Amino acid sequence: LIESTTKGLAENPQIGQTLAAPEQCSLTFSGVSANDRSHMDLVRADGTVACSSRPVAASEAGGYGEADWFRRALREPLLIAPIRDARTGAQVLLSATPIPGGEGVIAGFAELTPFAATLATLHGGGRPNEILITSKDDSLVISRSLAPERWVGRPLPPGGLSEDAEREDFDGTDRLYARSAVPKLGWNVHVGE
């Protein structure tokens, strides 16, 4: 959804008008939970935020010009996670699409901290399941439903993960795990019951 949204906004012929007159900004975007820090930004070619679905604080005036991903995003679409959002400090999934003509970038930031917990609430069947989303090689936590603030963006503990097995979770609780790949993102979803 975030990828198609950034692409659609970047292709909108009216986007240049918003760059020229940011007071007309009307972006809206919400994440997966009520209080997360997800947002959508229209970023000028110099990295400053012209328009955002989240109010831009004075301390954020520098924008994204120095961000590692930004220069690349001016040339090609990106989908990266986890990455720390310079504006909010949150670990996010970043979807960025260049605006034709090199005028800037549409960047969507989906906070990862509440992501697995929301999935567990929606799809856990009321049981105390753990949902753990990891990188393709299972070396990095993308999101975890248990103690999410502690785990997002962290390397997995030594010993790693097996395919489907009974094992202790990171907190010492015995769980029976099943795993499934998320092909487009190259992530793995582990569910421990």
C-alpha cells in the first residue's frame, strides 16, 4: 500500500504545484496503530520537506538531505526496512519514489514498532502468540509483537532461527514456530504459539 501510494503521488501532475505552494499541502497518511509515527512526505530535491502528513517541527527543518537513502531516491524507487527515520527517530519501512524531472521525492515512512503487535492482535485468534518478522536471512528483526520497542532493527540473538520447530522465544517461553516467506519484501514471518 505504501509503495503504491508513493508511486501514485509522484506521478500526479499536480505535485509540482504543491512543491511551489506548500501552504496548499493536504497529505494524509496513517500507520497501523492509532499513535504510531508513520507519515508521508513530499521532499524537495535539496532534502527539505515541502509537505507532510505529520507536522514538521522546527528541529526537523533540515529534512532528509543528509540521509543515506535520499540521493539514491532521487534516481530510483526504494523500499527499505528497517531504517531509522531522521524526523521521528522511529524504525520504519521506507518507500520512496522520485518525482519526474528530479524535483524531489515522495517518501512514505511506516513505523515498524507496532506492526507485528497489530498483526498478532488482528490474526492471533486471542491466543498469546508471538509474531516475529525478520530479514530474508533471519539475521535482523524487522518487527516483533512482544517487547517491540526493544527488538525492531536489532540483530537476532546467537543461535538464530530454524525453519519450523519447537524452541524458546527470546524471553525464554517455549513455543511451537511456523515460518512463511513474504516474497516481494524478502522477509520471513515466524509465528510462535
